[in-house]
Amino acid sequence: MSVPGQPFPTSSTGCIHVFWHEGMLRHDTGRGVFDTGIDPGFLEVLEKHPENSDRVRNIVSILKRGPISPHVSWHTGRPANIPELLSFHSQGYINTLVEADKNGGKEICGGTFLNPGSFDAALLAAGTTLSAMKHILDGHGKLAYALVRPPGHHAQPTQADGYCFFNNAGLAVQLALDSGCRKVTVIDIDVHYGNGTAEGFYRSDKVLTVSLHMNHGSWGPSHPQTGTVDELGEGEGFGYNLNIPLPNGTGDKGYEYAMRELVAPAVQKFEPDVIVLVIGQDSSAELKMYESGTKSGLLRDKNGMLNFTNTGGITRDYLCFSSTPFLPPSPSDYTHNLSLPICKQNVFDPNGRQCLTMDGYREIGRIVRSLADRHCGGCLLIVQEGGYQVTYSAYCVHATLEGVLNLPLPLLSDPIAYYPEDEAFAVKVIESIKQYQRNTVPILKED
């Protein structure tokens, strides 16, 4: 185990195998007010749904034409078949989607539209991800990237959710287990909780699911999971679902700290045969300082929540970090005095608030690669999820793969300016989560 704050040992690999199929572009999510599909009748221009084909076109383009292109080997994806889908999803759920497709499509749940062409695209996303995993399992390469849409990590065994129909990563994990892998780790850095993947393996001790996400909680019947630290799994799976809900604006340094202090020790204890890195660039954003001064606040445990109490005479709306899920290491009251910067977020991705930049994604890629090298012979599958800023998402994918490849120097500079970040609050939250996990999760309890 590396010492916190010290670089992880790495090795370099010159090629990543990218699996892609243009048929996934035929998933047309429509236009409307954000992701609702609604035309209110008084807007001249209706925007595209956030999960539209342009975002993935740019990712394909930057990998084919950008400076990382010599390190990419392209493979054509294929559609999944129904028996493959049944390894994760129920027959009844699949039948519901098949019927909706036959009837011309419909809104399956909030913001999740199955339109003509969508079902075939979803089959391609699932099958392409399975092909990428099989490429690794068959020994043809150790690093593979399933560049797919529609995304999948919210799709549960019996429920679509959050733009997702089939759980691409979950299907790949199950394929690995069915092919003889003893254990698989999933590390999900999309800004939203990977609730579907967690639900699929919630009672299994063969899959360690780790999700670093924004504190968004449940968003309705399709997403009953909250993503809080106490959703740890059930039965044999207790302690194998680790949620890391991070405060808004956590930024590059906060994410790196969480990766080193929470993710790396869990992977070390679990010792997987393969790692699946679930990536979403919706954690990206620019952080803009609103004011240079600071105000004192109190962080108190009240009913499992870590709350910021403003004592500086300004409104909560202008505080970067207001609250995050928290369970204290002991039942006693947990209070800190902490100075926080007064700031305002200029959110770059429409679906996220986490302020990751290219540097942050590059470092996450480097850390996960080092974990794969150390614990599973370098076997690493990357699966694409969210990321809705059409330009910057592509740049962040490029940076992530640079990190995974352990390239010595960045190949692309960051096209947006960003301001110095203050990770102090994020570090406090991460330390609190770490203490809670050490007291609660069997494989992480100290001897």
C-alpha cells in the first residue's frame, strides 16, 4: 500500500483497445426543456436532451484525431442478445422494453426516452461493453474502453433510470464472474450514484462496488436508493457496496484524496481479478471565486447529516459546500470550527457540481491503473457513462485515458481557466467517511 500523499508506482502501456459502434448514435433523445422533452410553447429554441449523440461524437473524434490517437486501437462493437441481458436483468423488464419499442417508443421514466432506434442502440451499448470485457478475459489486451451510449449504471435489474436501459457495466461484471473471475471491483466516478450496478450486486461478496458521487439522494420511484454511506449491501454482500458522497465543489484535490484514502485501501483488501472503471465527465465544472474572504461555520452531526451553520451573515446560496451525507464515528456530537471560502460555482456540466478538471481526471486514471497493475495483473475495463458538456467532456475523456496509459506528460492542455480550489471541507468529509467505514465495514476494520 502506498503512503498517502506519495505517488503510486506505475508502469506504462502504449495501447488502449476502444470498442465502439456508430449505431449507438441513432438513439435520439429529442428536444425540450432540459431533459423533460417538454415544449412549453413560449421558447424560440428548444435545447437537445443532455444525453444526445453530439457528446459521444466528440469523444470519438478526439480519440481518433487528437494527440492520443497513436495509443488507441479501434474495435467494432456488436448488439447483445436476450440471453446475455438475462444475466443481469429480469425477463419481465426486458419484455417491457421490447413492447415499448414495438409500439413506437415512450418515456420509460423521468427523462429516459425510448424512441425509434433507442432499443437497438441500447442493445449495441450492452453488447459492445461485453465485447470489451471478453477482449480482456480472452487475453487479447489488458486495457479496454467501452465507448457506449445510452449509458447504463442507473439501470437496475427490473427498472430503467436516469437515461439508462441496460446496465452495461453490470453485464460486463457478470460476464467476468461467469468466466471464472473470483472477484470484480467497480469504481464509479460519474457524478451520480451508480445505483443500478450497486442494486445488481447488493447481496454479493464477489463484487465490490465503490461509487464517488454528488450528494443528490433519491430522485423518485425509478431511483429509490439514496447513495448515502450506510447503504452497504445486504446479507453476504454487507460491506461490499461503498458509497462516497462528496460535497459540491470537491474538485481535483478532494477526489484524489478520496481515491487514495478510501478507494485504494478497499481495493487492496478486496484483491479483485479485474477492475471496471465507470467514467462520467458530468463531475467536471469550473470553480469561480465569488469573494476572497472566509466565514466561520460549524459542522455538526444531526441525524446522520453533516451541516454547515452559517455564522457570517450571508445566505446559504453563496456557500460552496453546504451539506453532505455523514455518519459520525461515534454517537457523540461531532463539531468542527472551519473557515470556508465564500464562492459561487460556474457549473460547467449541466448535470454536475463537482469541479473536476482535466488534471483531476488524469490523476484518477493514473491511480486506477496503478491499482489494476498491483492487484489484477493490469486488467482494467473502462465503461462510458455520463458527461454532458459537449466539448469539455471529450477533453476529460482524453485526460482520463492519458492517466490510464501512464503517459509521462499531458498531451492536451486544459481549454478552460479555473481558480484555486480549497479542499479542506472535502477532506473533513472524506476523513469522516473513512472512520465510519473502518468502524462498520468488516473488510476495512483495523486489526
